[in-house]
Amino acid sequence: MAESGELCLGIDCGTTSVKLSLIEKSTKTLVFSTSEVTNAYVPSKIGSLGAEQDVVKIFDAVISCLNRITDEKRSRIKCISVSGQMHGVMLWNSGFTFECKDTSQLPSFVSNLITWEDKRASSQFLATLPEPNSHQPLASGFGLVTLFWLVKNDPEMVVKFDTVGGIMDFFTCMLCGLDKPTLSNQIAASWGYFDCETNTWNTDILQEHNFPVFCLPNVIEAGSRIGDLSYEWFGIPKGTPILAGLDCEGFVPRKPEVPSPVSYFPYFNSTFLAMAASLNGGNNLKAFVKMIQQWFQTFDVVIPEDKIWSKLTELSMVVDIPEYPHNLVIQPHLCGERHAPDLTTSLSGLERSNSSLHSVFQAICKGLVNNLNLMMPVAMLIESGVQRLVLSGSVIHKQPHVTTCVEKIYAPLSVVPGSNDDASFGAALVAAKFLNGE
């Protein structure tokens, strides 16, 4: 018998994969979920400092995931909420329209997505930028910081376009057929030069320093309705509401006197979310895998990355031998940190007894979690009333030893494994919240 309940779709355009979650509106139970790796990274013309992705590959992954939902379920979708990687920025022209079905026309009308991992804005460049009227200090990879760099170093690229936004903002703009994208205040705060108290850009400051303010997106409170689906999309009815991000207003934290690893972003119910967003996670493990692969290639031995990953996962479960204490300490900071951009990776305590591949890999995993604990210590969480940690993300689900490290380092707290589709599920919950009038 056919089901008849109304459904909510959450789409997450993440850094390495796209995830979709479908939930029942009234019960908020998960009906369907899927994900697709994007493999979207492309070389940047500025070299290793650039972190760019092909927008076509991201959209192809969305379409691939959407096609896995049955026609019957797609017809019952009553609201769509889209989340995605913060800080990143892409450029396009306001006259461009795209129905998010055939991606062949995209390359000629849009730039690459420049992600949060981008390092083109050095400490020296950041020092030349005007001070923002915001609680949020500036950092490389922030949307408006990247745009400032482009204005000063690649003006030929900037003049080709008149519109900017994140990947999810471009997506929702195309779904709704809008001339100008609309950001949630959460995403706007992650770009820099945004005043959360007034929910406005620092336009006066930007204009004084020759920033093209005409390209800035509109901003609304997260969780609000951006518009409606302007066409039938793979069986999802035309007129379906499209939402922006998370819902919040109210308290505005002060800008820290010294760089802090903890940032604050708009969240639910007139609160702000305290976030320690490390730049070092799965990207460090991926770099380690790439390094192993390149070492073998030096000896004309070719080993696929997936085989290295499989072996490392197997080795990471090996228990250390008690008589050989694991004194190896690796602090994995390949990408620095926003509050300390000059941090680099360090290694200490290397001995013959702990120089095996499994010992080194375990030390990297432990170092990633130790770094999080330094940024947001367990004592801070306990003092704030936190009793439980919910783990999410691909690293958690692919590398069990990372979970083991979290359980040990955050031992006073209850550690609960989450779902690999947490971000898209959260977006779907926002859609249900909107439809239910909560």
C-alpha cells in the first residue's frame, strides 16, 4: 500500500561528499538516506595554497543521490533545506539560470568553489585588511577574505562576475530562480565583515577599501524561507519551499582580545553555537596516505589509495604491546589553525620500538583528537553542562581508532556514535521544524 505522509528533504554539500536525508514531517523519523563522494578537488592556478573544487562534480553528486529516491517519495517532499561547507565562496553572473538537472552548461558560467581550506590569504595579507565590525576575527579561507584577495591579486577574474555565494547558496538560488542569492546569518558570519547584532554586512568599511559591495548576497535569519522551487525537480513539486540554514538571533559574543580557537555562530532559539572547528582532520590522514603512496612510487611500486586505507584501518586496531610504551607523539597541523595559522606538524618520542606503520598511524589519529581537546578542552564542556558527545563525520565512521581516542581523551563524557548523514539529517529537521511551525 502506498504511503501518504509528507516528507522533508535535507541536502548537505560537504567538502568531500554530498549527503541526502529524507524524514517524515510529523514523526521526524528517517525514511531514506544516501551519500556520494564528489572527488571535486581541482588544481588551483596559484598552486598548493589554493583549495578549489569543481562545482559540476558537486552537482552531479547531488543529482546522483536524488535519483536514488523513489518517484513516489520524491512526489511527497514538501520542504527542502540545504546545508554545506561554511566559509567557501564561488562567483557567477546574476543573469544565469540553471535548473539543476543538466550540468553540462555550468562550466562556462561559474567559477570554481574556493573552499574553507584555501590558504592564499597569508598572515601578511590579513594584516593589510581593514578591521571588521564583528565579533568574528578574520582568517584565510573566509569568503570575504578570499574575495578581497581576488580583488587585489586577480581582478580579471572578479570582473567576469557580479554575484557571489557559497555552494549551497548558489544551489538554492538556482532552485528558486533568484537573481541574487540569499545567505543565512550563520553562513554570513562565517565569511567575515558581518555584524550579527544588526544582521548586516560591514558595507561602509568594505566600500572604503574598494570592495565591490554590489555583489554581496542578501542575508536572512537561518531557517527562514528563501523562496519556492521554481520548476518541477525530478518529481519534487514546483512551489516546494526552500529554506536557509539554521534559526537564530539574539546574544552577540564579543570579539576575543587574543586569537581564540573557539568561534561563535548563530544557532537555535536565540543562542549562539560555540564551535572549535579544526582545520586538521581527515585531510591530514589523507595526506599521510598520499605520502605513503608517493614513497612506494619512488621505487616504481604502485599501490591504490583504497588499499592503503584498508591496511591502515586494519593496523590501527592492533593493540600496543605493554612492554613497549607508546611514547610517540605527533601533532598533526598540516593546515595550521585559524587562531594559529603558523602551526606546523611536529613529531617527538620516535624510537625503534614505536616506528612501525601502525604506531605512526595511531599517533596521528590520537594527535588529531588531542588537538581538538586543546581547542575545546573536556573541562570546558563539563563546565558548560555538556554530558554527551555525538560523533559524526566520515573520519569517525571510516577509522575506528579515532573513536577509540575520543572515548579515552573525553572519558568523563558519554561518547555516542552518530550517523554518517548527520548534516543532511539536521537540514531535514530544520525543514520539518518550518513545516510544523515550531
